[in-house]
Amino acid sequence: MQRSSALAALTGDTRPFDIAIVGGGATGLGAAVDAASRGHRVLLVEQSDFAKATSSRSTKLVHGGVRYLRQGNISLVFEALRERGLLCQNAPHLVHDLAFVIPTYHWWEGPFYGIGLKVYDGLAGTLGLQPSRSLTRDDVLELLPTIETEHLTGGVIYHDGQFDDARLAINLAQTATEQGAVVVNYMACTGLIKSNGHVTGLKLRDAEGGAEHEVQARCVINATGVFADALRQEDDAAAAPILRPSQGVHLVLPRDFLPGDTAIMIPKTDDGRVLFAVPWHGRCIIGTTDTPVEHASLEPRALPEEIEFLLSHAARYLTRDPLPGDVLSVFAGLRPLVNAKQGSTASLSRDHHIEVADSGLITITGGKWTTYRRMAEDVIDQAELVAVLQPRPCRTEELPVHGACNAGRPNAHLRYYGGDAAHIEGLERPERIHSRLELTEAEVLWHARHEMARTVEDVLARRSRCLLLDARASSEAAPAVALLMANELGRDDAWVAEQTQAFAALASGYVL
Ligand SMILES: Cc1cc2nc3c(=O)[nH]c(=O)nc-3n(C[C@H](O)[C@H](O)[C@H](O)COP(=O)(O)OP(=O)(O)OC[C@H]3O[C@@H](n4cnc5c(N)ncnc54)[C@H](O)[C@@H]3O)c2cc1C
């Protein structure tokens, strides 16, 4: 997947695209894979990097959502559990089974959660993971040696999926490209082209150099997540906003706060929130919060009260209280929550929303990473109607994601690359960039050559997950990454200095 080839395809062929998608997060990339694999001519543009916004800032769970079960939202859980099963099947290099323990501190919690989780197991049907079961106090302590023991009575263990969100986004961009889509990052949609009130194309600006382009499309999909209202209002200035972004923050701690391979799930904190402590890439992620925010931003920042909430609640459930100095990284993301009561929103599912404006602009938002494939299927069914395309059956239920490979990798660090791991090893550059990070020189070369990484941030935040794993070490690694990339991309010393400085400024927002 190379940006120069995508750019040539974008500018060199003036035929209209069947479907143009704005937004390169989970929703847009899923839609591009779906549409291209049906055989449609597809363009996807992303203003920044793929998954720069919400899609790289999730809790990293591929889940049915135990809490939705508590709310009685059975159809939503059923759909998500089915998608969980399909994703395990189609992206085994990125998704794996993770055990979660709900520790219990009152006698009635064991049977209460136990029954609920049996329903959860049952809803997954043949695509289920390992079944849930009750645990004694000793079982819990064996699995979670650092859990708070005071008043602990036992627990319940259940299984869900865990994944690497940004790597899935990159692999989806590669899958879409392999299926024939034109997929370009750092290409902003600056306006809509209209004819007789109908959207017929996009105005674009290349963030690399500022060139302006116009492309024609039979249909345009707005998959811009928390930014969706901006494009809706570009289409119709009177359109009422439908999004209410809500911020979720995660803290990343050293692994010794949660040794072992089991996650902790607190279904209801004192103030009614769900809290996770999850092992991920050799660290422990604690999250999350739910704070309404007024304005969408590409780099949301954790509020002091959110950090305080997470630290104090982690202290309640762990034997050792985490302090600000223990935090390796803090990251915030914005949930694209839809206010369905406003606007003429047509709901195809209780979780995601698809709206078709009078101009033909299709907006899809809401949902979650786990259900991206189903969201894509729904929106492309809709796009075929709007664009009057020959309807074609969805193929993604059985379409492997780029890199899909079941073979265990001897080098565990590269397992997230799936089938590409062998090519990365073949580059014979195993030297690490930084002693506290596992990232190797070979990976940086691979990111620049084959994964459309354009900046140091692309490599350290999303192609690898260094920024989330250790923000300070990432900042120290930035000059070396910039030099390697400059050689690959033909950049000069000024670019190296500018990139190093820009990344240091960004990373300073991820440390406490
Ligand atoms: C804290 C938190 C935890 C979560 N945890 C989970 C979880 O564990 N499991 C799960 O399944 N889901 C989870 N989710 C939900 C999931 O992350 C989101 O539903 C999903 O990532 C949304 O993807 P999206 O593509 O709709 O939006 P985004 O990822 O935000 O993508 C929209 C893209 O559009 C681009 N864009 C905007 N305007 C333009 C323009 N004019 N031109 C070009 N591009 C543009 C943006 O740059 C952005 O990259 C979580 C969400 C949050 C916030």
C-alpha cells in the first residue's frame, strides 16, 4: 500500500467513483473493504492518518458488551457477539481470547453475574469463546495476585476478545487497497460538489504540499465519526447536529500492577461506571471515563478529574496504589454518540445510525469497533440504492483481513503483523530503536514502505503502539525514527528536525 500509487489513481483517472468515503477510521475503512470487495469503484480519503481519531483510542476489546446485557439490550449484544466471532476468524493475528475476572465482594454478586454471563455465553452460539464459570476466592487470587483482598468473596470468569485497534485499521486499509479501492491518508475533504441539489463529488486538499483536487462520485459516505456534523452542515447548513461526543480516558501502567494474562472487569463502580484493567502489549491499561465534551478534536486531552477518578478507582481494586509517577502514558478518545431524537436520523440498528440526506449524502456514525463489519454492510447496502448501483452481495463475513494467518510466530513481538512478520524479519534489521521499546528498525522501514506511514507520529502512535506504551521513551526514540523515515521517504534534515520537534510536543500531552 503506497501513497504515491493511490495519489496517481486519484488524479490520473477522471471516471466517477461509485462510492467516495470521507473518514479513515473503523467505520470508513470497513465500508471501503465492503464496497471494494463487492466490486464497486471506491475512494476513501482521510484528513490525517488512518485511525488518528477515535479508532486508535479504544479499550481494545472485541466484545458483545456485558453492560448492554444488564440494560436488557439483547439484540445489540447478540449482533456484537456474532461480529466478535467473525473477527476472530478473519483477523486471528490481531484478535485473541482474553479471560476477564469479575471479583465479587458481596455473597449475592457471584450468582448474579454468573447467571448473566451464562446468557452472554449462550448468545454467542457457535461463535462463542470459552464458557464462563464461578471462581473461589483462591482461584481469583491465583489469576489476579494483585487484586484487593479485603472482603473478597470469589469471582466469575468469562471470555471476550482483545485486539490492536490501530493495527486493525492499517490492515483494513491494506485489505481495501488489495480489493481495488483507492485509499489515501493526509487528504482532507474540504467541500462537497453538487449538481441540482445532489452531491456528485468531493473537493479535496492534500495535506502534503496543499494541492487541491476534485473527484466525481455517484455517492458520498460521511464516515467522519465525531466530526460528522461538520460535513452534514456543509451539505445542509440547517441540519441539526446529531452527535454528542463523550470522552473516555485510559491510563497505561507497568505490567507489575496486573501480572498474568487475566483482565479485571468491575461492572459497576460506586458511581455506576464500568472499569477495566486489561493486560495489553506487556502493559496494563486502566479505563475508562465518560465525560461529555462540547467540541470534537483530533487530540483530546484527559481532564485532571478523569485522571483522579482512574487512579483512585484502580487503587481500590489493586493491592498497590498507582501514583501519577507510575503512569507510562495517558490517552483520551471521543465516542461518537448519536442523539437519535434530533434530526431525521433513520436507525438501522440500536447501536449505529445511518442517515440519507435529501442531497444523497449518507452519514454513518455511532456503533463500535466490534461491529464495524456489520456497519459497513448496512451502509454499502444503502449506498447501492442511493447511487443506483447494481446490488451485489456482501462478501466480508468470510473475507480475511490483510495479514490473517493462524501460524504462531516464534517472535511474539511481531505476531500482530501476521503474514507480514516473515517479510519484516527478512529485512534483517532487528536492532531496537530504544531500550524500553520493542520497536525495531525493520518495522520502521516496513511502515514507511508498505503501510503508508508518513510521519514519525504515524510510526510511533499507530503502526507501532509505542506512544501508548511509554510516551517518554517514544519521545526519546523520535529522532532515530525520523532519520530512518527520511532515508525511506527522501526527506531532508529540516524534515527530521521538524518531525522530532512535533512528536516531542505531541508526546508531552501523553505524560502526567
Ligand atoms: C474511550 C473509548 C473506548 C472504546 N472502546 C471500545 C472497545 O473496547 N471496543 C469497541 O468495539 N469499541 C470501542 N470504542 C468505540 C470505537 O472506538 C468507535 O466506535 C470507533 O473507533 C469509531 O470509528 P469511526 O471510524 O466512526 O470514527 P473515527 O475513528 O473518529 O474516524 C473518523 C475519521 O474521519 C476523519 N475525518 C474527519 N473529517 C474529515 C474530513 N473532512 N476529510 C477527511 N477525513 C476526515 C478523522 O480524521 C477520523 O480519522 C471506544 C471508544 C472510545 C472513545
